[in-house]
Amino acid sequence: MPTFLAEIGIGAILPVLALSVADMGHTAVFASLAVAAYQLGRLPGSALGGAIAHRWGSTHAAMAALAVIAAGSVLAAWAPHLAVFMGGAVIVGLGHAWYHVARQGQILAIITPDLTARSLTTLAGVWRIANFIGPLLGAALIGIWGLAATYWMGAAFLVAAIAALGFSPAARERPARADGPRISLRLVARENLPVLRTLGVTVIATGALRQARIAVIPLWATHVGLSPQAATLIYSISAAIDMLLFYPAGAVMDRWGRRWTAIPSTLLLALGTLALPLTAGATQVTIAALLLGLGNGWGSGLVMTLGADVAPAEGRTVFTGLWMVLQDVGGLLGPALVSVGALIALPVGFVVVGGMGLATVGGFVAWIPSMRSPGHVAE
């Protein structure tokens, strides 16, 4: 329930980041950079989330993260000019990444290896269901009170999520600190360098594909003349198909292996990104957005599951934070490529990101560990 409430609020905020900047009168270059600012905040957020979860326990770390996101949302709603708005987007990203790592820590502490993918994809599925509801509520508010209303709504849902966590039994538990007090980020990175520089590269590219999707759908929709409200609704439709696939994707990963979701989902994301600049009108844009939603949904929980597969027994929460940093680096890279491409022509960045996605498929083929048996992955 806390994750569901929190992600409704965040889901309302994310698709309007670029639209808010455009509404201030800035170009598509600056609008795309709003999503990049959110991703910039995520970079330290994942590592910070792992460290704080290690010290405070995952539940208390999650509550603090939600408070940070709410503060960023209020700042974005109030922002009198672009610089302050970008600061709010950075803070939202910081808290969101921190929260994701904390919630993963709670799941990984209780599950058995044969349920790893299904457990983590179910967590991802809760995010996706909430991220479907959030933009729908946001679209309704935009029509009545304007774009700023979505940020106030987001803050309200985040406060509700803090209350839900505060009243949960987990909030009264003492931090386990099972990893030991002396595990450092540098030590974990050095000891796991082989996997970080191989499979970790594909995680960076996957993050670029997924976060570019947040920018490209509303940007292209408005580029072809659709209203901000229509752009948000198209994003919601994409999220609808996204949220339906989390459990089948997890079941396939646990039964047959991670490649059966990693490769198809990456292909669909790449093809959807490449197809979007070829569209015109609400129907065609929606079809391309559905392709992106299908790819993102079939990859539900993939990065978290791969991280759980290769995480060391000692320093697991710290490694989880580091692993998610790789995805966040890609998430910053994707919208930035869209923005740089827009300096030439808006579709250029789409083509670069889509091409990166096609190359990522080969990385997954080469570097995803083979399954020994259902639920157990070779190191």
C-alpha cells in the first residue's frame, strides 16, 4: 500500500515534467532537460538509498525518501522560474531512487531464490499500476487547475504513503544491519568489477531506453499538435499495457531464464522509440506508445532481478544501490541524448536511443548468466 500510494503521486508528476517546462515558454531542448534533471537526482539517490537502508533499516529509509520526494514536488509546484523547477525535479529524482532501493531491500530480505523474479516483478507491477492511475488523475486535474495541480496532488499522495509506512508493523522493527557496519561502496564496486563492466553496461543502456520513453511520448505528441492533456492521456494508455505484464514476465524469468524477458522487451523498446518519429496524429502516436508500453512491461523488474542474481551475500544492500546507479546513469543519458538530438531535429535523438537499444540486445545475449535450474542463476 505505501508503494501504491507513493507511485500514484510520482506517476502523476513524471509525464508532466517536460510539459511544465514547455508551458513556461521554453523549447523542446529545455523540456527534455527537465527529465534529465530528474535523472541527475537519481544518480546519488540510489547509492544514498543503499547506504541509508544499511544503517537505518529499509523501512525507515523508505519513509525518509518519501519525505524528500514530497518536498521536491512542492518545490516544482511553487517554482517561479526554470532554475527552481529544475531543482525540484532533481530532488524528486533523488528521493525516488532512494525509495526504490529501500523497498528492494525489504523484498530481498524475505524471499527465496526460486521466487526472486516474481517477487521483484510484482513490486514493479505495483509501481506500474500506480503509475497508470497517477497520470489519469493528473490529466483530470490539468483540465481544471492546470499543470501545477499535479505536483500538489503528488505531494498529498506521498504524505499518505509516509503515514501508511509509519503505521505498519515494519516501522517498529529494529534495523537488521545484516551486511555488517563496515561495507563501503568502493569496496563493493572493486570486488564486483567484472560483472559491473559487462552486464552492468547493458543496465546503463536499458536505463537510457526506459527513461527516454518518459520524454519522447509527451514531446512527440505535442510536436505533432496534440494538447498537453492528450499527451498525458496517451502516456496513460501506454502505462495501461505496461502494468498488465509484470507477473507473466516474472513467471517466465523464474521458469525459463532472464533472457526470455530481457531480449524481447529491449527489442520492443528500441523499435517503439524508432517508430515514434514516423507517426502523426493521436492514433499513430498511441500505437507507438503502446509498443513502448509493451516493451517496458515485459521488462518489469528485470534490472532488479539481474541485480539480485549477481549481488554478493555480503554487502547486498550497498551493491543494490550501486546496481541501481548504473540504471540511473542510463536514465540520465537517454533524455540527454533526446535533448542533444533536438538541437539538430527532434527525431535525431529518438534514432540514437533506439539504435542503442538494438545494440543492447547483443549485450544481454552475451552477459546474462545461464540458469542452473528454475530459480537459481549461475554466477
